[in-house]
Amino acid sequence: MRSFVRALRPAVRRSQAVSAPRIQRGTQAGFPALQCGRPFSTTHTRRDASLADVAPTPITHFSEVETAMAETVQKFANDVILPKVRDMDEAEQMDPAVVEQLFEQGLMGVEIPEEYGGAGMNFTAAIVGIEELARVDPSVSVMVDVHNTLVNTAVLKWGSEALKKKYLPRLATNTVGSFCLSEPVSGSDAFALATKATETESGFKISGGKMWITNSMEAEFFIVFANLDPSKGYRGITAFIMEKGMKGLSIAKKEKKLGIKASSTCVLNFDDVEVPKENLLGEKGQGYKYAISLLNEGRIGIGAQMTGLALGAWENAVKYAWNDRKQFGKLVGEFQGMQHQIAQSYTEIAAARALVYNAAHKKEAGEDFVMDAAMAKLYASQVAGRVSSLAVEWMGGMGFVREGLAEKFFRDSKIGAIYEGTSNIQLNTIAKLLQKQYTV
Ligand SMILES: Cc1cc2nc3c(=O)[nH]c(=O)nc-3n(C[C@H](O)[C@H](O)[C@H](O)COP(=O)(O)OP(=O)(O)OC[C@H]3O[C@@H](n4cnc5c(N)ncnc54)[C@H](O)[C@@H]3O)c2cc1C
């Protein structure tokens, strides 16, 4: 399949040429939106209006590049990933050929600038890709999500020029990355982590371990958070880069899971891993700030994964109810009781998407998006759970058996309420920010 990145480079350059007016504060206008052949897009293109005159654009309108991303990833997911989804889930393993294709398509370096071998696109383009992948396989989607929104972003934001030159071309073309924060003792309370770093002559020595690390089976690059000065509490937390093969780093147990089974989730052990000086990421003691900032962005990605999942589950079931299954002499999707549930579910997916893309556009506009990201992740994961559950019911016995994908979408949906901050943690964030706003 032709490389997506190369095909889109001229459009990316065109969109970068108009990037300044797009990020004006307080407007989501200025997106040279094309009519998109996807669900939810019902309005027309306005290519040639002067940017200054453009009226506010619907939240879910995409730029030319984002539209091309959606269409290309949709085709890639259906042609290349869909035939493998069931087998990868049963084997609880990502097919290496899929990973290779993700790199080939440029989906592992969406925001990495061209000078480092990436696609040089924007954050929303990454979100669009994550959503489209989840419509077919949420496991593949989370691999791309973690790699792009957490790992690549960390290097782009805080890596020295030497680290960027060394690692970004690899992250864009052949090296999977992991984001290693959680530990047995620290999940929601992430900054209670116990992994320790000590300074040595040549760099740092890291001991401890991590738990539930996505991509860790395939990864060769790890962003690891460890405490360099426990006397300072969370202000001692520092970010480091580890590579597979460093002495003392071992990928231990691979978890068996309820859902997203093809996505690897492992325990990592650090037995005095020697990390060279230059692999310090950013500044000492700033790790907690980096983790918070990354997770705030990452939550928009998980929101997109969940809206993609919900839409995939919905489409899979309505195809059956409106085309295949007849009872009482009628297609089951013609009964009003079914139609109301179908309509309600689609409305909820549309609402979740609006939250996700609003958060993405606010981030791109340089506005404060923390509460928006928390609301998007919270609501999208709730919708994914509700819709994928109903979708199983709409298909009756066929939804429950492992022949189709309905039961898989349902199992996969549960993780949305857990990783990158549980639903309670999102509610805490939303409530805290609201209270601040409304306390006189
Ligand atoms: C499949 C999978 C992949 C993951 N991938 C990664 C990864 O790549 N990198 C990484 O670092 N981590 C990863 N994680 C870890 C994940 O982020 C944590 O599981 C998550 O943050 C929750 O932590 P916990 O499991 O320890 O739950 P706990 O923190 O023990 O929470 C248990 C319950 O208590 C509630 N709770 C806790 N504190 C509060 C509070 N203050 N207020 C209200 N309720 C509260 C929670 O909402 C939850 O319902 C992954 C986890 C899974 C399952």
C-alpha cells in the first residue's frame, strides 16, 4: 500500500502555510474543510473564503489534511487490519506485519516534523487517525495513540536536539515506544511511584519496576519516570529514556486481559539499569509536570479511541439489524423499540465526538483544554460502554458469539474508564476546575 505520509506531504505544506490564522484564540474557524465522506459530516466545503471572513465552523469539520487522514486510515484499517482483528484478539498478540504497516503508512510519526522523518501533521490529524483505527480495532488504535500522543510528544517537547536527532527518526519509522508511569503501588496516585534513580558519574542508575505498560512487548524505546530525590516527594520525579537491551531492563509478565487483548500490557523490571547522562529527558525534578501535561493531551486520544470504538460497534450492529436479520416477518431494525435505541446511541456518539474534537481544537488553538479533555474522555468511554453493550443486544445471539466483532467491541470498551486516569479521576479534575471557577 502506498505510503500515506508521502502522498499527503504537499497538503501538509499547504495547511502549514495557513496555520497562523487557524490558531487565533477563541475561534475554531479557518479550517479549509472539505466535505468528508464519513458519518457525521453533513455540511459543505468552504475552500476559498478569506480566512478572516470565515464564520465559526462546526467542531467536527476537518481540514484537507485531516480529511485525507480519515479517508486513508479508514481504507487502511478495513483492507489491512480488519481481516486480522479476530485472530489477533484470539492470539492476544499484535501481528508484526500490522506494526510494520503502521510505520510504513506514517501513522507512528504523525506530529513528528518532516526533518526528523515524520509526517509533520497536527494533533487533530493524530486524533482522527486514532479514531478511525478504533472503528476497526481498538487494540491497534491504542498502540498508535500511546506512541504518538505520549511518547513522540514527550521527545518533541522536552528532548534535547541530540535526543531528537537520535530518536525521532526511529520513532517515526521503525521503533515502537512505551510510556512507563504506573507501578504496583501507584496507579491513580501516580506520583507515589517507588522507582528510584541515583546519579552516577556516567549518568543515572534506575531500580524498581512498572506495571500495565502498553506496547511494552513490541517496544524498543521507553520513557520511564523515576524519583531522583525522594526527599522532595513528587518534585523529585524525573523522566528518562531507556532502550531495549540496556542491562537490567527486563520485560516480565505479559498480562492476560478482558479486552484490547492484541495490545501488549506488561510488567517491567529495572535492576540497576544504567542510563547515560544524555538520556535524561528534560530537566531533573520536572517529570511530574511532564506526565500531567502528556496525560492531559493523551486523554483526548483515549476519547477518540472510545468514539471510534462506539461508532464501529454501532455500525457493525445496524448493518445486521437493517439488512440481515428478520423476525416476525420484518428486519429487526424496523421495530420502533430497536430504532429508538439505535437513534439514541448515534446521538450519544455524536455528542462524544463533539467533546473530543472541541478539546483537540482548543489544544491546537493554545487554549486551556484540561477540563475539556477530561470531559471528552469521561463521556466518550461511557458512551462506548453503553453503545457497545446495546450493540451486542441488537444482534441477539450473533452478538454474543465470538464469530463477529460485537462482543469484542463490548470487551474492549471497558478500558476507556480505566487507563490514562479512571472515570473517577476525570470527575475529580472536572469538579476541581469547576469549583475553582465558581468559588467566590
Ligand atoms: C490495559 C492497560 C494499559 C495500561 N497502560 C499503561 C501505560 O502504558 N502506562 C502507564 O503508566 N500505565 C498504564 N496503565 C495503568 C493505568 O493508567 C492505571 O491502571 C490507572 O491509572 C488506574 O490505576 P489503578 O489500576 O492502580 O487503580 P486504582 O488507582 O487502584 O483505583 C481503583 C479504584 O479507586 C478509584 N479511585 C482511586 N483514587 C480515587 C480518588 N482520589 N477519588 C475517587 N476514586 C478514586 C479509581 O477510580 C478506581 O475505581 C494501563 C492499565 C491497563 C489496565
